[in-house]
Amino acid sequence: MDMGRERLTRGLLLRLGVLLTAACVCVHVYLETSWRGAPAAPALGRPTKSSQNWGRQSRTKQVSAEAEEQDRSIKRRISYVRTLKKDSPARKRDEDREDPSPPCCPPPHPRRKTPRWHIDLEPWASESHSLEDEAKRFLNYITTPQMSCASLAGVEAAEQGANGPWAACLDPNYSLTHRIESKHCRVYSFGLGVDDRSLERFLARAGCEVHCFDPSLKQPHLQKDEMWLHRLSVDWRDPNPAIVAQRQYANTKKLATILNDFGHRQVDVLKADMESAEWKILENLVLEGVLDSVGQLLLELHLHWAGFEVGGDDPSVVRYWFSLLKELQRANFRLFHVHSDPAKPHLFLHKNILNASSAYTLSWVNTQWKP
């Protein structure tokens, strides 16, 4: 009886052990299968295989981008060098000789003048804005030379000295004498039907290149008495293109346009008798900065009326005249010769004011002019 119970107990234990073993095997297999299917967590401080692959790909992309940028930079430099070679071999040689290191201080850029649309009007001569006060200031200004010239060239200069109506300064302190000696002197003379060209002939014989402009000439260009004559005159505006298209030539142009057409950069002496158009022409020379190209300015002023396209009441007109002459002074022009014709009527804006003449011939020299 006891033997049977012992066997039964052993059989139960054996079966229980087998079941436990099978359960353990199943749990082990299940856990093993789960671990293989799930990704392993990365260890701290040590990159996993996947992170190493991602970092390698990132570095590869970065290196590739840098290589492409460097390649593009090289291509740009090559293209720039090829452009220089195509443009000018001399330029390439000049740049090869230049020091690649930048200078400490960039070269100063030339000052560019800003365009001007109107002149700067001077203050009124008095609070009353009267014509008498304006005329007194203006006449005192044009009849008082601002400098003296040791030698004058004008009408019969050897005999009359400073008594001629037109005079150019031959003082060695200024450039005209040196320009005559070096055969680089150039003279522009503007007028309508001018009979007296004594000054022009004197300068032409001295060695100057003289151009006389007269729109009344029959031929466009003519060389006579060592001077060039042109059927052209100066104006304060260029002609209308529509009008020019209907004609073979334009007989009036701005001084800047004439200089450009003739290929001239500078004029040593500019003489003009424009019959009351001088005020607007002078204004154009001031506003466009053409005065920088003129060494001496000889001008006849007409005071019996306001002049072409000069408006306003009489005091405003005289103030405008005075302001234009002050613009000349600011441009370094100094008055050295004044002449009034006693045969001309004494009219100042149709009035007899201070016994002023109706016409004055004035001569200025550009004291800072360096051609």
C-alpha cells in the first residue's frame, strides 16, 4: 500500500517537472523571439551602428556640398580670367603687375558736381527792394576791377593799352601766355555780323587756334585770315530735334554741345557779343558747369532791357543780373577789364539811372584754371 503511494507521488512530481520544464522552454522561446524583433536601445556614450551610418551619410553630404561650392568658385575664377583675356591682354598684364594686397587707403574719388536747376539769388540790396539800390550795387560791381593784369591783348593793344573794348589778359601769372608759347591756345568768338575781329586776328597771329562763330555766314565752314569761320552760334538750349530734322544744319547750340561736336575740352578765351542773349547763355554755362572749361571770359552786357526770356519787375531783373555775376566770382573768375562805349545811349532798363551806359564790355580771368 505504501509502495503504491510512493510511486504515485513520484509520477506526479515527474509530470509536474516536465510541465514546468516545457513552460520554461516556451517562455524562453517567446522572450527570445520578442528581443530579436524589437530594435535595441542605444547605449549611453557609445554610438550605435545606425547612428554611425547616419553620421557618415551627413558628413558625406556636407563634404559633397563643400566640393560643389569650391568647384563653382573655381569656375567663376576661370570665367573671370577668360573674360580678362578676351577683353584686353594689356589689361591682364597690368593686373599681373599689380600688388594683390589692397592699399591702406583708397584713392580719393574726384568730386562730382551735382546738377543744378537754378542759380542762387543774392539777397536784396536793401529792404525796400528798390530799383535804385539794386542798380547802384550792380553798376558798382561791374565797374570795379577785382584784379590787375600786367599785359593786355586787345584792339590796338600796343597803342591803346587798356582802352580797347575787348581785352585778353597776357599776364604770365596766368595760363594764356604759356598756352600761346606751347601752341595749345584755343579761342572761341561768338557774334552776329561782327566786322571788328582785331583781337581774334592778334591771337591767331600769336599762334592760337581761333574759331569764329557767326550764323549769318553763307558757308558752313570757312578758313580765312588764319581763322576758322563757322555758320553757327551759341544759345542757352539746343534746337528742337523736330526742327533740326527739317533742316540740313542747326545754327544755334549750347556751348557744351559745340565743344563736344568739335572734340574740344577747353577754351582759353571765350568772347561773346550775343545782343541781349548773354544772360540766359551765362546762366546755362553756370548751371551746366561749362565755366570749368574756360580760361578767360570776354562778354558784352546789354542793359537797356532785361534780355531774352528774363522776366520779373525791374528790381528783380537787376538782382538776377547781379546774382549771375556773383556765380562767376564763385567759379574763380575775377574781373580785370571794364569798357563802356560813350557813344551808346545811357539807358538802364529804359531809364536813365546813375548815368549808366546801355552796354559794357567786361573781361574775366579764371584764376584757378589749369588746362
